Amino acid sequence: MAVKDREHVKVVAFNRRATHDYFIDDRFEAGLVLTGTEIKSIREGRVNLREGYARITGNEAWLTNVHIAPYEQGNRYNHEPLRDRKLLLHRDEISELVGRVRQRGYTIIPLQLYLKHGRAKVELGLARGKREFDKRESIAKREAQREIERGLRDRNR
């Protein structure tokens, strides 16, 4: 993302479990088709991406199992929290995702949801699942990096 774009981006929800459970090989930005109460709830930050994933049926991409809480001031036209939401992607992006998911056993997961110039966008990750020993290895690398940083900080005092 360019520096100018980052000025107009407000991250609403971040999926921290994604990097713990998956290797993220590629990232895509997609728009969302939402109802009025959904975007109001997103602006309040009432979104959970943890169990969400994207699936492709036909030539359309859908975001499934992402929880957007009902809008508190919503009336009888309030939305259902776990409904499937259509993703706005270019046709060539969808065909690339289809090919990679079928061929190599990838899955598509939401990494973060943000507002860019007032519009809701979701960052999708093309991910491979980590095994238990991969997770332990990632934790060990992170702890080793912390030790190095701590040693450098103490040495500079």
C-alpha cells in the first residue's frame, strides 16, 4: 500500500489467528457488498474475522462465517450477523484464486477488514495450514528475536 493510501485507511478488525494457524503466501484486496446496518456496525468496530473464510462458487467470491454484530439502532431491517457476503474481485483475480485453491490445496481467509476512503474492504490471504511443529517453530523464532532485541537494548544503556 502506498503512503498516500495509508492516510485514508482505518483498520476495523484484524485476524491475529491467521498468521498463527496459516502460512500466508499471497494477499488480495476485495470490496464487500453490504447492507446499511452492516456498514454502520463495521464503522463501530463490531466485527469478528476469526472463523471466517472465502469460497468461490461459479464466477463469484463469497465471504462466509464472518460475524458483523447487529446495529444497535437498527430496526426490523437489521441484518443477520453471519450471512454470506459477496466479495468484489476482478474476474482474473477470481480465476487465479480458483486455480491455486484447487491445484495446491490453499484456503482463502480474511486477514483484516478496513475502511478505505469510506468504503469497507477486506484483505484476503491465500493460505496454507501450519502443522503443530510449524507453530512451535514460529513461536521459537519470535522469542529468539525478542531476546536479541532485549540484549541490544540493554547493551545500549
